[in-house]
Amino acid sequence: MVKWAVFAASVVAAAAHGEATGFLGNWTNQNPGRGGLTHLVISPDGGDRVVVRAYGECHPNECDWGLQQAKVYTDDPKSKRVEAIAVTFHYGFAHHEVILRPTAGGELQYELFTEFADGSDKRDFMVAGTLQPSSWAGPLAQNWVRPAELRTGWGGGARDFPARPAEHCVPFETSRARAVEANGNWRIVAGSQVLADAGNDGSSAVMAEAAIHHYGFDRRCTVGGPFKTYWKTGVSFSSDQMGGAQCIGFNPTTVHLVRMEQEWKIVDGSTWILDLGGNKPKADAMLAFIRANGLTKECFIRQGDPVMVFWLTH
């Protein structure tokens, strides 16, 4: 096709192992028109890959073209500098091919080639324009729909893994851990140590005790400060999900930070894994902790106001 011949003339037409961090984030088209792009969200997808979610001009609402993995291109086979991204969306009766290039001013230039596949007499067409950095979009997911009031900024997500953060742990004797009740209040204790308070929720306290002995938990830890503690066994993490535990699964290579209003959240797709409030250093440390340990699930004994939080790996 002519459009790809033109594209190949300006960049090396081979998937590149390179840095695409300048493309990551949320992008808005101030002047879409004529069936053009309205918004893009570009996210890391592990390694050197990126995924793109696109929205197009429709009436009365935007068309959600979906989420697709993109190809990255350099200007030389030996270069790691990404000069362009290409991605194709198949939405309804049309195929949309999008080419993205960065500008010196921190924007993205785009070319959009639309090919109709409905057998009509509509002519295929091409539009071009510029996308500006935006706080429009939220966490990525194939079925995610933007609430009108949502304003989410990009808070991270570069492909490189942060350094392994230092953990601070308080040990206890596993064999002495018990759920005990006094005056209607349930606690998990280990000798004279009070490990957790379950209030009047005796069933959660008993389940927390069971989890301690099931996994052999012998310490409570935190990274990046005292906020958001978790339970673990020595230096390892289990892959076994105990019955009764509620767990949130995620991919440690695509999990990243977003900033919603003034709060930092760790998300993967449409899943919110952690809310760290305004504590960016804590958010950075927790993201590094997840990635460095290859964690794939966050588990709770009593979700919402948990008695216990622990992490699982593959």
C-alpha cells in the first residue's frame, strides 16, 4: 500500500528494541474532525513493547477503537532511539492505521489512514494532525469506559524496572501466633506482640491465624515507610493462594503508576492495586517492590479494611 511505502522511506521498517518512553502517556487531539483521532493512551507492555488505546471522532459520543499492541521503529537497525510507532485498529466497518512521531515541542504528530471494509462506496481517506500531552485518560483496559468526571495523569510506567527497595520487617514467632478474643475484640498475637486487630470480626481473625500457619509467616514488612504493611515468610513469596483469601491478580511487567487528582495509584489495566495517597516516594517504592520480586497477586484477609495483606508470585 502507498501509505506504508511512504512510512518505510522515513524510518527503518523493522520492530526495534528501543526506548519509547517519550511516547508513553495520555494524548488529546484538540482538532480531531473528519473521523480523526480524539484521544490516545500509550502504555508499556513489558520489555520493549507498548500498547495503544485509541478513541475516534463519532457522534454523539467518541468511538472506542480498543487496545492494540503497537510496533516501534528506529531510524537505524542499531539504534535504540524510537522514532515512530505504528498501530492498527479494526473497529466496526473500518480499519484504522495510525503512525505516530514525536515533535521537538513534546507533542506527537499522527497520520491516520482509514480503510472501509463494508463494501460501500465510501472512499478510503487519510488525515494528519498533532496530539498534545493530556490528563484526560484513565487506566488501560479493553472494557474501560471513561467517567466524565475522571481526570487521570500519567505518573510513570517506563519499561525499566526500578532498583530493589530496602524492606523494613518486624519478626515474630510463627508457632506462637494465635487469634484471641477479649471483651468482644479480636486480635492476632504472638506471645506479647500484637500483630493485628480484627475488631469484632472473629472469622477474619481466625482466618488470619490460619494464613500465618499455612504460609509460615514470620514477619510483617513495609517498603518506603510505615504505610501499607504486608506479611511474608523470610525472604520468599509463595505462589499458593489459600482458600478464603481474596486476591487481585496483575502482571508485574505492565503494572505502573497513575496520578488521579492528588493521589498516586498502582494500576494494571483497569485494576487498581494500591492507593498510596499523595506519597510519591512510597508509590515508587511499592512499584519497585512488586517488579523486583515478580509479584503477581495482592491478597487480603478481609478486603476493604484488611486484617492481613500478603503478596504472591508465580
